[in-house]
Amino acid sequence: MQALDANPQSIPYGETYMALKMGVVDGQENPPSNIVEMKFYEAQKFLSIVDYQIHPDPFLVNLKWYQSLPDDLKAIFNKTAKEAMEWSDTNWLASEATYMETLRKNMTVNSVTPENRAKFVAKVKPVWDGYVKDGTFTEAEIQSALKAGK
């Protein structure tokens, strides 16, 4: 957020509604599901759709356990895990569309223009470079994510 010249404030999640209502902060960053479930739309007039991230449901298991599986069970596990993640992603995105209907009824919702999105991407590029520099991600992983997001 600092790369975008914002002044981020750490607010405990359970206090976000009142922080918005009282003007302690003038915005928050959450997926539509969180905004609806926490009723942030009651305390916030505007929502800008930037589409810079997705909140998937990760599928995690203990690596030691996974490595202990015989190859035939690993293959079954891998196939089933991929199917489960695809099902989850599909259903999660559908639910987000439903949440957006609620938000559009209760807030002024705007989307970032392609021109401003390009500016957004340019401003956060140094953040990506920092992730590559510190070893969090490789440039190839970032490019793969960008390609998948199109």
C-alpha cells in the first residue's frame, strides 16, 4: 500500500467496522465476501475494484506425511487435490459474484480503468522485485501468476 502512496494502518479485524464508522480509517482492503459478512458497506460509501489479487482456499497437508505415501497413492492424492482446488476456486468465485450484488446495492462501486490499472501495476512493480530479491518468489513464478490472471 505504501508503494501506492497510501498510509496503511493496522486495525484489528474485529475493530475495522468501528474504525470505518468513526473515521479512524477511510478505507479497507478485503474481498467482497469479507466486506459483506462484516457489513463494512454500512460504514463505507465507496468500493474500488482493482482486481490485484484473489483469495484462494489453499489445500495444505503435512509434507512428511505426503512424502511417506507410496507413488500410487501420491498420484491419486495429486489428482484429487487438484480437482478439489478447482472445485473450491469455481465455487468461491461464484460466491464472490453474489456478494458483489449486495455491495452494488449498498455502495458506489467503481472499477479501475485499464489506463489507471497500468499505473497501478507500474507503481507496485518494485514490490514484486523486492519479493524476487529476498527469495520469496522467482521472476518466473510472478510471470506465471500474471499470465494465469489474464
